[in-house]
Amino acid sequence: MGWFRRGPLTPEEIAERDAKARRRRERAEQKIRDAEARNRWDQQREDRLEKAAGISNVELVCHRDTWAFVVDKSSLRTSWRTPSEDCVSDEGNDMLRVRLSGPQLVLVLFSMAEEAGYGGSFGVAPFVGDRVIARRVYDLAASVVDSIDLDAQGGRDIPPIVIDDRVADTPEP
């Protein structure tokens, strides 16, 4: 068929034209929904980082290998300051308790989001293992930050960020 019109469209041609138009419309609507979701995520991320920046300190409890990963990825930022030795305590079983300041938590959140490939201009770690570790750290830290009520009176304690999914011992029957 050429560029010229050959007469009235057949019912099949009408159905095909309408289906193509419907698919174009659905793709355009999906692009709008995707852009709105990205904007919501970007706003949520900014709000979360701002809330984290106001925290005086929070404890991160994790395996020493997880902590090494966090330090490695966060130290790529020029403003990163690794917590001093008095902010890190050994909890046994290769677990550490690390006291982070709000600015350190901001950099941890940002670095983990970047490594995980979460939204915005973030990159994606080439190794899936790095991505899943970063996602786990980010998601757990984010949930603690999100639980903070800025309107609460009395400066309540912030729960620790605990990265440890070991199965608890169950008593023998």
C-alpha cells in the first residue's frame, strides 16, 4: 500500500488503526505514570535525607563485612568521615555497633541508594551482590529514618538500624 488513500477503510483496517492508537495512548499514559512515580521517589528521597541530616546520632548494628562495604562505598564521597574507634563497638559473633552522626547517615543513605540503582541520577553497581547488599542497608536505614516523628516532643530515642536476619533460637519442646 502506498502513501495515497485508496478509499474507505475496511473494518479490519479500522480495528488495526484503533488498536495502534490505543497502544500509543497507553504508552504515553505509562510514561506519565512513570515520571510521576520518579518524582514521588525523588521527593521521598530528599525528605528522607533531610530528616537524616537532623539526627544527632543513630546506631547501626551489622556484621563487620557489611560495615566494611558501607565504609568502602560511602568513602567515595569527599565529605565522608569514618566514625572514630570510640564510636565502634564489638558485639561478638563478628557483629559491630557503630554510632553514626546525621551527616554520616545521609552519606550512607545516598551511597547505598546510588549503589543499589535507586531512582534519580544514581548509577547501578555492576555486580548484583553489591546491589542487593546496598538495597538491604538502604531499606533498613530508610525505615528507621521514616519512623522518626519530627513533631514528637521530648527527643525520643531513635531505634538502631539492625542488619541481622539470623533465625532466633527456639526452645526445645
